Amino acid sequence: MFCDDGLSQHFQIRGKDFSRAGRVSTTIKEILQEVGIDPIIIRRAAIACYEAEMNVVMYAQRADLILNLTPDEMTIRIEDEGPGIEDIDKAMQEGFSTATDEMREMGFGAGMGLPNINRNADTFWIGSILGKGTVLIITFNLKQAGRT
Amino acid sequence: MTLREIQKILDAELICCEEGLDLEITAAGGSDLMSDVLAFGQPGILLMTGLTNSQSVRTADIIDAKAILYVRGKKPDEGGIALAKDKGIPILSTKHMMYAACGLLFQAGLPGVGRHRDDGR
């Protein structure tokens, strides 16, 4: 939905739906290309979004993803209904993973997801309640130049 | 080098997007682990992999890879081919194993992606 001061769009991600996994991120990438965002920022946002989407598909039942774009900033908020994360500090460490063999066969589950989101984002916030779900808020500064 | 030259070096079969054979490829990266590709891949690379599900194509699209080469005679599933056609990502398949395929391309002058940077970028 376009409005005067930006764009806001809502997507739903279904857990365990491996055949559709990644479609939301691909769609968001297409939207950002249409809007004319800097390709370097698009790539960083697409990677962060895809990692987050795969986490939902692998671990949660479902999630709502909200993309908010203003001239200055892009925010991607993902709120899932899932098991939650027991130890966020551990989950943020590269290589720490609770993935199953099925997830690894998909090429994921190496414990790189959250660190890679953090690496690509300008700001990254994560909160989780065990047994309820996890919220990620990822932002990108659209006025910033020079990052690759 | 062009994708057409890569096809010749590896005696590879073209799976889709013939119009991309003249694309210039300046670096390549090989992995079956899409987590690593997302973390360390660079835009414009040739993604070499043995992972045949559609996530391999989706990952290539997300990181702005120019083309995909499947090793060990593998080919992507139907969903992967459809996505590659939609995104215009050429796909090659070679019978060489990963190590040999990488070696042949490296020997021919195609470098790998840069080393993992300790600053996390």
C-alpha cells in the first residue's frame, strides 16, 4: 500500500512450508527494486529477510512480516508464533544451531541466520518468549552511503 | 570469463536461460550450504553447488549471483528451474565433482570470492 510518506505492506509466512520458503523475501526484493532503493541496500535487506523467513519456516508455525518504507528508513518486523528462543545470546553466536537433519538438507541450519541478519542490518532487535514466539525488528538506513 | 567459456571448460550442459551465456563472470563460490552462501557470497558470482532444491536458486537470486553451476551431474528440481527462468538466472550442470570443477575454473583464471572478513562485512 503506497501512501504519501512511504509504503507499508503485510505478508504472512507459513511454518514448515518448505516448498514456498523464500517467496516473501523474493517479493520484497522485487518491491524494493520497483521503488528504486539502492541495490546494495536491497541486497542486504533481501539477505536479512530471507534468513528471517527461513527461520520462521524451519522453526515456527507462522509469522506476520511487515515492511515499512519511509524516505529515510526501511523497517522489517517479523513476529512469529513458535517455540521462542531459549538463549538469545547463544542463538546470536555463529555456528550455534538447533536445526534438524531436514533443515540441513535444505542447505540451512548452520547457525548463521541471526548473526547474518545482524551483520546486514543497520539496527537489529530481537525479543523472544519461550512457548509463544519471537519478534525481530530489522532496520536499514536509506540515507546512508558507503556501506557495501 | 564468459559463462559460455565456463560451459566449455567444464563440458557443462545448459539447463536454462541460454541468453545469459555471454554474461561476464568475474568470480565464483562453491558450497552446498546456503547459510554460508548468504553469509559470504558476493554479488555477480557464479554459484557452484550440489544442492538441487529450489532454495539454491532462491539463494542465488537473493545474493545477486549471475548464474548457477550444479556439480556432480546434478540438476535443480522443477521449482528451481521455473524460478531461474522467471529471474533470468542461467543454469549449467557439469558431471565434474565440486573440487575438480572449482580447480578447473581457478586454473583457467576465475578467482574465488574474497576471504571471510573478520570485521563481519
